[in-house]
Amino acid sequence: MIVVMKPGATPQQVQHVVDLIREFGLREHVICGTDRTVVACIGDKRMVDKGAIETAAMVDRIVPILAPYKMASTEVKTDRSRIEIGPGRFPIGGTKVGVIAGPCAVENRDQLLRTADAVKAAGAIGLRAGAFKPRTSPYSFQGLGMEGLKILAEARQATGLAVVTEVVSVEQIPAVVECADVLQVGARNMQNYPLLDAVGRTRTPVLLKRGLSATLEEFLLAAEYILNGGNTQVILCERGIRTYEDYVRNTLPLASVPELNDKTHLPVLVDPSHGTGHAHLVPAMSRAAIAAGADGLIIEAHLDPEHAMSDGGQSITPAVLGELMPVLKRIAQAIGRDM
């Protein structure tokens, strides 16, 4: 349930409600909107005396939350969440559309630093690259690990781009937090609940990718684990789901973007690279994603896709990215947004 405060409620009056909520053994999550504050109550509501809370000063009403994903729901927060990432505090959500780009994996220092310069020149706000790579085959390139993180930190220092990289296990989190601005939870880990709990205890933004066969409700419940841990900086990423189609690596269901925008206040990115698996489809699906209302894109871009150590077939070149960005900006402006 949520406690809706009347407009003009003072911090002291909000704190009094928080104290009452705690007395009933619940945890609070205070959300300050543009004209009023709401307090989400987390925990077992059966022993709560709602009357005691309703009669507190400046309480407007108590509203039950019907959605199974409580804190991610627009029932709790009607305003769209805006999350700032990186040294430049680049916004994700709100009126802005942002593009994050880079190779699937950190392969070596020269490759990453040159790519970082190229994606920055194209107008991207973030650099994506994996230091740890969960791969289907144990014989595939698994990433450079800690050395890769050091290279990512160097690229951030040199360019000012926000660094987005995947965290695969709970043990990796402290090291990744030191070197990255956004913790990516990959599709294979969307329902790795210990990992979701752990990144929820950090205060670093989390990019949560939709699982290969997850429903939207399961996707939002995975986000709820992170929010429930106290980390409100969650960015959703639609990266395609596995279907019977074989002309693409995954099927990219762009209808999920407006549906998620209707169901949750969290920002929504689209990954057209994993969503298609083919570089020639990435520009078209990028354009469509922005038109559908995505808050941004995360795109694989490689200096030499033919010789990439992973996912070269779905990686565009920095030159293609540079040609795509002005088109995306025009689409964003056409729907009342900006890049």
C-alpha cells in the first residue's frame, strides 16, 4: 500500500508517518513528486492499523497497490524516473534520449580507448563493454576480467563517458562498482535473485536486461528485487526474447516499450544488437525503438567487427553509428524529446 500525503506536507509530518509505518514492522520508501509526497509501505500489511495512519496529520489517503511489482509500478510513482549516469551526470529518462555504445567485450587497451573516442565523437553518452563475459560455450572468450575493468576505468577518465559493464556474480560487485558507472545484469541473470539482491544494496545505477523467455511481469518483478533492496536507480532494457524465428538471433518485441512505459515509471532502453543479431538490422530497429518511446539505446559498436572476439556479426562500426545519430535525434525531436 502507499500513503498519499496532502500537498504542502512538511518533512516533519512525512517523518511522523514513516515512524508510524516502522512501528508496524514495515519498511518505508519515500517518493517526492512534483506536487505531493507518497510513502510506499513494504512488508506484511496484515498487522497494520490503517486508521492510525489515516488520521495522522496531512495524510490524504491510503491506496492499495494492485500490481505485483509494487515499487516499480506507476501506482506508486506517476512521474517518470530520471536517472543520471557517469561523470557528466547524463540523464536517462525524462525528455532526454541517450545512446550507449561500444564493443561486446574489452579485448585490449588500444581497441577500447579508440572505440571510446569514436563513440564519444558520434554523440553517445556512455561506453558499453564487458570485462566479464558469460558465454554459452566454455571455450568462447570470457573477457579480460579485472584487467578489463582497469581499461574501462581508464577510458572513463579519458573521455568522461559513463561506463556500463556487466556484473556476473555477487563477488564481482565491489570491483565493478569501483570502475563502472552502471552495473549491467544480463539476460541470463535476470532471475539470479542473490545477484539482484546484492546490486539492490549498492547505490550504483543498474541496467537490467530482460531474460530470454521472461514475461513483462517477470521482468518487472526482477526489477522489484533491486528496488526492494533500496536501490531506486534501475534502468530496464528490452533486448529481445527467444521465439521460433530463425532469421534473427532474438525477436525484438518493440510493443514492450510503450507497455512498460504504461506499467512502470522506470526508464526503458532497447538493445537492437542482441535483439536482432545482425548489424544490418540495427539502424532500422534503433530508429523504430526511439519512435516507440524508448528512453535510449545500448548498441554494440566495434572498430573491426569481422575480427571481434565476440558478437562481431551484430556490431556496427563507429562510422555507421555516426551516420545514425543525427537521424535518431530528428526522430526524438519529432515525438517531443531531445538527444
